[in-house]
Amino acid sequence: LGNIFYRHQIEVSQSAGSLHSDQAVLLAISAESWARDLLSSENDNFVTDHFEEDWAQAVPFLPVDGGSIAGCIVDLQSRFNLNSLSNYTISPLQRELNGTSFGHASVWGNLLQSLDLLADGSRVAVIIDWLDKDDSAISPSGAERSEYSLYDPPRFPHNNLISDAGELAAMEGFSLRDVQILSPWITALPALTAVNINTASEQMLLALSDGMGVEFVDLVTSGRPYAERAEFYGVMNQYLMIGEQQVQLRWPKKLIDVKTAFFQLNIEVTLGQSKLQVKSIIHRKGSATPVVIGREIT
């Protein structure tokens, strides 16, 4: 009888845990629907995105029967998108390494340097080689299939856009420690994206400053939010007095923007014996109602 009751208690506990887990997933999906509605064209302005909008406010602590829901929406274009390095060729890369132009490769080097990580030319070349579709190294400091085949076990360059920024740890010269340090500032989005200066952190703004440092950070943050990119160019020209055309060349459209297409919903659901953490990537470009393009459940 003791064994029967013991087994019965285990089965009841397992059934309750399974039920709570299923219910928690459904609650998380309901939160996704709420976030999609909040980011839709009906409730949000697609022309500009900043911290004063409704989506930027933390999800209030919501008690539910037997548990709770809490979370927030994060602007993924406030971070450095590793996939934005995928379309580089040798000429524009060399110009940025020589300091004669400014783009994503330059920003990447500045970000590494500001975090006290090695920031030489190889640190961008190996990422470009991992993402581009050919097997030819972009420079002597790059790495392609021939270099990765010597690893034990061998690795194979993705030769396409990556879906997880953690894949950086598999690339030549990068360690897991590097990725852990960089993780708050990087992402991997399924398109080439600009950095939203309305939501970029001070760390990202420093990387975007093109040598101006804290002065650039102060100028940008004091003028935020910007309703359009031209407003940002006007502020920078007023300070630098070099003409708006030169300002636009220094911070081109492909590098900075004031709007965002990719967001991440971070939700924590506690229900009975279950506790779920859900990260959902929401894409809204070209659609009045955003769609969920990725979901990670822990």
C-alpha cells in the first residue's frame, strides 16, 4: 500500500507539472500576442522608435491564477548586428581599416576596443569570412574552410547569415569569454540593419562616435528622441560645422537610423511548479501586424 500511494503521488506530481508547463507556454504565447498588438501600426508609430513609447515600458507584474507573468520588450537594433558585416568586400573593408571611411566594420572594432578586447583587423575579417558565401579569405588575417578544417574536431564556416550571436565563439580568434563580455551589445538578425540611435546604449554610441568619444554620446543623448534621421544630422552639423553632406557621409543611412524593425520580448512565467523564460523575436517590417520569427523557451 505504501508503494502504491508513493507511486500515485509521483504520478500526480508529474501530471501537475506537465499541466502547469503547458499552461505556462500558453500564457507566454498570450504575452506575445499582447506585444505584437503593442508594436502594431495601430498602436505605435513606425517612423521612429524611442524609450518614451508604450512598448519601452516594462510589462507590469501580472498575477494569474497560481502564478505570475513579468517581462519587457527590447529593441534589438540598439545592438550591433553581426550579420551587417556579411556584405563586405575587400575594398570597403580596407578603407575602414585605414580610417578613410566609417561603417559597421569600424564600429565593431571600436566596440571591441571599448570593452578592452583585442581589436585588430583579424577580428572583423574572420566574421566576414564566416558569413560570406565564398571560400576565399577576404584578407590574410581572415579564415575560411582550409583553416577551420585543421581544428579537432573540424569546423565549417556557415557561409550565410547566422541566427545566434553565440556562434561568434566558433569563429577563429574568439573565445567563449569574449562572447560573454560582448553579449549585452550584440545580436544576429536575419537582415542587414542600422543601429537605432534613439535606443542605443552609451557603449554603442561610443562605438558609433568615430573618434568623438564622450562628446558624441552627450550630443546624441541630449537630443533624443529624434523624429527623423535628418534631425540627427542637423544636430551633428551644428556642432561640427562641416556641412550636412559630410555628416551624412560620416554616419551613412546604412549605419544609423531612428526606427526599428526587430524587437525581442523577454517574458518570465511562473505557474505552480513550472517557471518558464521565453525570448521571442518579433519582426514588423513591411507588415501592419508584427510577426514572431523566433522563440526560445527555457
